[in-house]
Amino acid sequence: MLSKIFVRIIPVLLILVSVAFAAAPGWVAKGVVLDYSMNGDTVTFTVTERTSTEVKMNIETVKEYTATENASLTNGQFWFDDSLLADASSGDEIDEFRVTDEGTETFAGKQWDTVTLTGTISGAETVRIYDRDSGLMLKQTVQVPDAPEITLTNYVVPNFDMPPPPGSQPTTQPTGPASEPAQPEPEEEMQPEVTTTDTPPTDTSGEPEPAEPPTETCCLPGAVLLMLTGFVLVRK
């Protein structure tokens, strides 16, 4: 009897432990640029900084916003902890989501191994399709009338171990300054010999030492970051 109870409890404990140590995937870092279509418009996410605890980004749509996310959550604006998706199968419960489908779908000109998660967010049923290997969100649908459907159209991810989709032109950063060819050292010219006469040192013990100019310290105020928890849905 006890063995049957442990068999049922152990998988639940493993899920809880994995959620407790959840984190944004490693590719979520500075330089990532993601474009999503939303009812004919484009929403662009640009990651500007990634630390062990935070992900900072710019969100550009009708207006431009600055957002900061907790990097230790199971999911964010456009990502899900890939370690939780690796072995997910239909019927599994992951955090507040349920795995409702697995398959292969095409987004942004590439075929992905997908995992579909369904859950209730802010009282509305939300369906999200993720790439199983990376945790990148490929599509989001909210079961609310006139809610926009969000679909990945282009991506630039420097740390992805996969080629970018056709048509994208990711920029590459130089690894270091270009080395300049060595210039020959100029030959030393013969200088004429100069004869100098010794002069006694001037006694300056009675004069005060010149005061050093004061140094200025510049203090810049910290930027106020707008905390965004999700896409804003506007009912038409």
C-alpha cells in the first residue's frame, strides 16, 4: 500500500522541485529580438539585459514600453522554462497550465517540435504553443471575443543553436577591434649636443603648495521601469 502511495507522490514532488528551480532559458539574453503579429500590427520584444534574477526588455508596438521580468519564474512574455517542456506529454500539469497537445508546426519559416499549454490567466482561458527544445513562445490565443491572436513572425536569437528563418538578417557583433598592421618605427635622428650650465635650485620652502582642483561626482538617477505582466487585451 505504501509503495503505491510513493509511486504516486514521487512524480508530483519532482514537478514541484523543478518548478521551484525554474528559470528563463539561457538564450533569453541581451541581443534577442522577437517579432509577433497581432491583428495586423507587429509587437517587437528586444532584450536589453539579463541577470540571474531579471530580464529587462523593450516592448515596441503602438507605443514603446520598458519592462522587467522575474527570470526565476516558469514563464514570461515570450518564453517558458525549457527544462519543464523537455519531457512534457499530453495530460501533464505544469504550474498553472495543462499540456493539451504535442506535434510539429511551422512558424516564422521554420518547423518546430511543439508543446501546447492551456490554462486560465486573469479569468480567461489561454492557449500557448511553445517550442519544446527552447521554450520560445510561438503562438498565443486567448478565448475572449476580439482578443488578438499573437504569432511569431521573425526572430533573432544569437544563442540559438539553429539557423534563423528565411529573410531574417541577424546582426553580428565584432569579437574585438581589428588589428592594424604594424608600422615601422621611425629611425632616431642625431640630435646636436647641447651644453647646459648648472643653476642653483630655487628655494620654494616658504611658498604654499598649489591646491589641487576639486573633483566632481556625477550621480545619475535610476530609470523607472514599467512592470508588465502580459499583453493588454482591448475589446473592440
